[in-house]
Amino acid sequence: MSVEKSETPPPNYPGDYKPAKVWTWDQESGGKWASINRPIAGATHEKELPVGKHPIQLYSLATPNGVKVTVMLEELLALGHEGAEYDAYLIKIGDGDQFGSGFVAANPNSKIPAMMDHSTSPPTRVFESASILMYLAEKFGELIPQGHKERTECFNWLFWQMGSAPYLGGGFGHFYAYAPFKIEYCIDRFAMETKRQLDVLDRHLAENKYMAGDAYSIADIAIWPWYGNLMFNALYDASEFLDTGSYKHVNRWAEEIRDRPAVQRGRRVNRVFGPEEDQLAERHQASDLDR
């Protein structure tokens, strides 16, 4: 066995289960986030989104996908782009804020982060974290390499992250940390895939300073909140289980990015968990992070 069993599995689990011809949603699936999962889209209630004083309005939570965008904005501000000033409003996904009518209008997929750019008329909505990173990089002309090879490599790894992280989060993380009981097959399956991904990163970073070569880019900003935080036991309390210390090149890269001032600032925005000194529920001006 790879993990300890927890609760007694429900009746007919696992060998006797036979899928129905047509699946129906009869009950919540169980687990920590069961209340926010449903098989239909759209708003559940009317609630407009607040709008602050800056052109860029972010609606998010400091999950790995949310941290990507706040780090990106703080990096742009560190580079001197005053137009990247932003208001960051907290979306409490456990309370269903992502199903409010205003948020659904900003992101019909009801997932954080979502961003509105009020510097355009009408305002431009941007959703999906990679889309937001690319939008901001192109808007301000930063953090995408200019050389053909490096630019292509940056996008290769950006979309690698978007395709790979669901196996880490929705796969391994869900069954290891959040499912109502431990399922050996599921944990073994996704632990194997997560370790394969870490090996992919480790081999690449053995020969490259950053994901796209010598230059820090949106590929690093996208990958670090997931795989970098995994190195520091900040995801799922699983570092020992996955033996993350053995991936020395990923650890070198993760530590270097963690120490960037903009990363240290961005990771705190919309954070309402962890040490109190790391939390900042909303951010409306740079000085909010100096408190």
C-alpha cells in the first residue's frame, strides 16, 4: 500500500460498481470541494463585480492559478509599468462567489482567475490563467522572449503547464488530499504521473536556467506556483510522499524564483490562508503589500 486507508468506503466500492447507461447527478461526490462542483454552467445568483480605480481589475484567489496572475502583475510593476497597477478582489470559491452573475459574465467557466481591462472600450474580459499571462505580456511588451526559438520554447512550456497541472491538482492533489477516502489505485496512478512530470522538468532545468532558456518568462510564472510550491511542501503536504527533494534542478529553479521580490509580493495577494503575515485578502494599491 502506498498510503494509509482512511474512512470505510461506501457500499459497492470499488469492484462491484457498474456505470449506468446514462450518468445522473444524484448527490455530491464528497470531499473538501464537493459543494462547488456541479454538472451545469451559468450563474446561481445575481451579484455584480466591484470595480476599483485602476484599469486592470482582477477577481481571484491565491490558488496556484491565481498566484500566476498576481505575480505577473507585480513583475510588470517592478519593471516600471505603471499601467499594470491593479485592484485585486477576493473570490471566495468555497462560498460560490464564482457563480455570481458578474463573475460568470467575466468568465463563463466560473473558475478563477478572471480579469477585466477597463483601459479598452468596452472593457475587455480575459479568463484562463495562460490567456491572462499572454494578454499582459503582449500589452506591456515584457516577459516573452523575442528570439524565434526562445519565444516558441516559452509557449511550449506555458501550454505544457496548462495540460499537465490538471494531473497534479485535479488528479494527484484531489485523491491524495481531498477525496473523502483514500483510493490506492487513483493515488498510485496520479503520483506516478506527477513524478514523471517532475522528471521532465528536472531534465530540462539541468540544461536551462529558466524554462525558455536564459531569460525569465511567463512560462516560469505559470509553472512555479504549481511545481515550485510542490518543492516547498506548500501543496497537499506531499513533498515527502513524492520525494521532491530528489529533483535537484527543479529545487534550484524553484528557490531562485521564490526569492524574487515580485514573486514574494504576488503570492500574498488574495491569500486568506496560511500564516497571517502572508495574507492580503484584497489589494488596491502597492502600499497594501507594505503593511
